[in-house]
Amino acid sequence: SQQVRGMATLKMISIRLKSVKNIQKITQSMKMVSAAKYTKAERELKLARPYGIGAQEFYKKAEVKDEEGEKGQLIIAVSSDRGLCGAVHSSIGRIVKTDIAANPNTKVVIVGDKVRNILQRLYAKNIAMVVTEVGRKPAVFGDAALVAQSIINSGIEFSKGKILFNAFRTVVSFRTTEMPLYSQNAVANASKLPVYDSLDSDVIQSYTESSLASLLFYSMKENATSEQSSRMTAMDNASKNAGEMIDKLTMTFNRTRQAVITRELIEIISGAAALETKN
């Protein structure tokens, strides 16, 4: 009975050891893929930053402020459809939950499926729109323009708005950041807007649409770079943890096998000794 239990334990340890080794191969492969994607994303981010910085500077120079009234708040949460990247999505979801709790009259436009999964159970009524199929391929300006056009066509009215995304800092860190978002009426009522010539309603509308696309494109690029760097770090840590687990399981397997062999030798020696004593 003891021998059968020992062999069963060895088999279980062997199966688990093989499983952990396979997981380590997967995490190492994902780390290499993320490293290649991160290099490309960081290079594209440098080209995309002027889009977001330029749009924000115009708002600052014109001293655009939130529109007065009780139209509610609009939050555009930028994430992706893919996981296994640390707290990239949960950090955005946590901030959105806090904002909705503070202001129930909040509409959320979600770019990516992960934040939708976080908010779906408790705040489904606050979700105005969800954009999926994000993160599989690097975002281009055309993708941001389509999202911006969908938001404008939806007719969501708001007096205060912001874009939530993860700003890339270093390979091992990012910062969940928010950018102010203004409606067309807020831009039209800016105090220093008359400084610019030839700004009629059509020009302001065109600029509002263009700036929304630019801000979305910039935030999607920042978030994609943060996601790839975070996934690369997470997979590296997972590979190291799998390596430590493999070492522990290997030691446990060897000790268990040695115990089984020792017990079998003791039984053989004891049996031989008993036969000699009987004879």
C-alpha cells in the first residue's frame, strides 16, 4: 500500500512538473513577442505624441473651460481586448468606478473590452458605447478617427469630459493619466478664442472633431506602449516564478523517489533477514 501511494505521488509530481515547464515555455514566448511589439510601439509613440500635445496646448492657450450646466460627465476609457499585462486595465476601471460613484450622471465610452468586463456587472447603465477589436494590431489615426466619429454621431451631451489612459514612463512603469475633453460649446465660449481669426461655427466644429481624433490617437498609442511593456514585465516575472516552482518540484520529486527506493530496499532487506532467521 505504501509503495502504491509513493508511486502515485511521484506520478502526480511528474505531471505537475511537466505542466509548469509547458507554462514556462508559453510565458517565455509571450515575453519575446511583447518585447518585439514594445520596441515598435515605443517608436510609433514618439511620432504620435505631437498630436496629443498640440491639441492640449490649444485648449490651454484659448483657456477653454468646462461647459456650465448639468449635462453630465463623459469619460472615454482607453484599454484593449487583451489581458495578462498587470494592472493596466484594472487601474483605469478603478478610477472610472470612483468617478461614477461621485457623479452617477456619468456616461462612459470604453475603447477595448477589458474595462467593459470590469464595469459590466455594477455600472452597465453608465456604459454608453464599447469599441472592441482593439489591441490586436497597432492603432493608426484612421482607427481613432472612426472612434471619434462614432462618439460624435451618438449625440452624447456632456458639460465635463476626460480621457483616461495609461501614459508610458519606463519599461517597468506607467502612470494612469487623464486628459480634459471639451464639448463644441465649451470651445466656442472660450475666453481667448477671439484671438484667432476666421473661427466660425463650422471651423470650430471641424477642429473639435479633429482634436478628439488626435487626443484619442495619442492616448491609444500611449496605452498600447504601456500595455506591451507591462505584459513583457509580467511574463518575465511569470517565467522566473515558473523556474522557481520547477526547482522546488524537481527537489520534491527526487526526495520522494529516494524515499520510495529506500523503503523498497528496507522491505527487501527485512524480508531477506526474516528468511535467514527462519532457516
